[in-house]
Amino acid sequence: NPTGATYTRDELRALAAVLETHDCLVLADDIYEKIVYDDFEVTNLVTLWPGLRERAIIVNGVSKTYAMTGWRIGYALGPSDVIAAAAKIQSQSTSNPTSIAQAAALEAVAGPQEEVACMVREFHKRRDVIVKKLNAIDGLQCLKPQGAFYVFPRITAFLGKRANGKELRSPCDLADYLLEEARVAGVPGEDFGSNHHIRFSYATSLEDIEKGCARIGAAVAKLT
């Protein structure tokens, strides 16, 4: 999030080699580990580079893989002293997740995984459609993500153009314009450190994806 980019084994090894030379904790967020495409093989940083085991913290949860966002269940694996300290902070700040949510999360993680595979296949189809549709819009450049359910197209071609007499100077301006003109919601790249992109999610139906892309195309065609 937001690019859908993935790390290859070689990239992780290169990163781990650098991290091993520095006195720091390493936090790896594996929340999208099950939502990958094109036979990409996810590799855990600690599994690949055991030398980081004593100072790596792996975080995950059920929000993405099992579509249980509202259940608010996450978990972490790491050095015992770090996990103990985190547990103290968590218990004093939010107390505990409900027992119902914990039981549901356990069932999701330990139960049959066929639905996860089915969901990923659907996301794969949606990814291919949204990437094709966005790249067909003159001025948009969209790379094909290998994971998660977001695209992060480059929208630089539209910056400096005008909409209803107002100059679009940033991704935020374009996001506002698309929301008002096309009724399509996107997250401006500034929220992720980029002044050249906007994020769209394809965690929705194919029908809505096609309709949304058509609306985006019609809206940007009006820019002058």
C-alpha cells in the first residue's frame, strides 16, 4: 500500500545485509502476504535472513486476507522483551479486543483457506481490468501491482491543467476534482510521499471498476 509492489528474494537479501550492519529494530508488515499475483512467492525477511531474528518484529492481522477490517485483530512476532513491552502499552491504551473477535480471527487463520484463494483470484481479475482501463486513458500511466488491491497511477500529465477555471496543481487537487466531477474517490499521492500519483482501490466489483474508470476518463478529458 499504495503501490502493490513486492520484494523479491534478492531485494530482501540486499536489504537485510544493510540492516544487519546497523543497530536497529526491524519492523516488517506482512499484512498483504496472502494477496499476491502471477505466482509471486512471498518470503519472510527473518526466514530469509536468520541473523535478524533477535531484532525483527513481524506484524500481521486478519483485516486484509480475511476481509475482517472491522474486527480489529492484529498480531506480532518478535523478541520477547519487545512483545512484552508492546503488550503493556496496548493493554493500557485499548484494553483488549473482544473475545468474539479473537475467536473469529482464530477460526479464520486456522480454518479452511479455500475462500482466501478464491478471493485472490477475483482480485487478480479486477487488477488486470483496472490496469488496462486506466492505461487506456490518455495521460495516465499505471504499473501492474503484484500484491494488495491498489493501483498507483502516475497523473503528472494532468497537473497544470484547469478544471472549471481552477488550476490543478497537485494530486490532491485532482482527487478533489474526480470526487466532485466523476464521483470517484481516490487518495492523493501526497499522503504517501508522492506528488505525481493518486491511489485507487480495486476492492470492489468489476462493474464498479469499469464504471469508475469510464468516469475518470470522461472527467480528465474535460481538462484544458
